[in-house]
Amino acid sequence: MKRTDPHHRENPDTTKSPARLTRRSFAGIAALSATGLALAAPGSASAATRPAPRRSVVLVHGAYADGSCWAEVIPRLQAAGITVTSVQNPLTSLADDVAATRRELDLQSGRTVLVGHSYGGSVISQAGDHPAVDSLVYLSARAPMAGEDYPALTARFPAAPAGAGLVYQNGFGHLTEDAFLNDFANGVPTARARALYAAQGRVAQDLFSTKTTVAAWETKPSSYVITTADRTTAPELQRFVAARMKARTTVIDSGHLSFITHPDTVTRVILEAVYRA
């Protein structure tokens, strides 16, 4: 596929070709072994003997989820010597979610990469001006401009099937079981998808329409993971915002939950951001 910018990478699926990924990895970032992810650079000391960098990663989940959705990525980052925090967004308002993220950022002792999935992209765009944040990683995520009507932007692109399964009651919304399992969690093993459905986070009715006042990606380095089999956020919309951000772009043949279906690839993208910061 034609590359749209000098940072573009197409479909580095570590679950299918770990050796290929290792050759393509950012120097000193992601060497895969039978025991998992480890950091290694050619001719350098092993991950076990290298001093751990003063780096941290803060993970921000999106709608219909909670902080445990990062369970496949967290241990991989920890194995690489990274301090990891997963924010628990209340999903009651954008302001509440930004406040929850800022509280975690206040606790970081090192330079921090802020990662957002889906709606979490709005949160990190707003909270990413925090002085602890060096760079941003967006996974199939919203990336609004300050003051932008994001639902209006979304309407310019093909409608994602999951949206038809969003129902509201008493001011909060959730996905129907069919929409959650087949659209939101497509590609995730059924038993895992059903567990995620049981823990589904309810979203405030005005959550998606609230406008951000900051676009941190305008001033801080950003990466973006596009998921081409996504049935929750249209891949066309993802490509548009990634190009608008001038983000380093990685494309994965994945549904919306790439951090579950392709955790090695997602971890590598985050580690690359960590070591560029």
C-alpha cells in the first residue's frame, strides 16, 4: 500500500511474524523472544542488565471499557522496565475523565507517554498539555481540534456499525450485546469479548459531543495506530485525523480492540514513543 507520510508503517503484525517485526523495529526498542517482549539494541547489554530509563506510560481507555482492558499491554511494558498506570475513567463527562487522567499524570516521576484508545483520544488531546507528557499515542482514536464539532466531522465518513447498537437509558448509554460482541470487539476471542461486555462502562449521554479546548497533538509528537477492520471508528476517519496530526502512523489489520488482538504491535508502537521522548 502506498505510504502517505515518511513515518508510515503498514501492518506490522507481530503475532504472525515476530522475526520480521524485530528487523523493522526502532533501534533498541522491541526485540521479541519466546518469553515475551524485551528491550535490546544490537551490541548492547541485555534488558536484564541495562539501566531502566526514567520513563512512564499512562494508558487511557475509551467508552464501553475500563482500565483493565489494557491487561495484555501492561505486563509487556512492565517487562521492558516501564512504569505503567491505567486510568479509570468514570465516563461521566469529558471534564471528569480529563481530571482523572491529570491526577495520574501528577503522580509520574519521569517523562511520560500518554496513550489513548478511541474516545480516550479526546481525553489525551485535552489532558496532554500536562508538563509531564512528552508525547502522545492514539489507538483508533478521536483526535479533535480545539473547539471542533467532532460528531459533525465523523458524519463526513462512513458510519461505523457499532453506533447503531448504542442505546441510552436514564442519561447513560451502552452497546447492545450484539453490537458489543460483533462490532466493538470483533476479532477478540468470544470468551474474552463476553467478559469485556460484562464490565462495559456506561457513557454519559453528552460525552461524545463535548468539545475539547486543547489539542495537545498540535505541540507534542504523536503516533497513531489505524485499524483497518474497525467496526466502531471508521478507518477512513482514522486515516484523516492521523494525516491531519502528521502523526507517525502504523496500520494494523485489526478490529477496534487492537491492544487485545495485537498486543505486541501496540506495545512496540508505545515503546518507540517512549524511547523517542
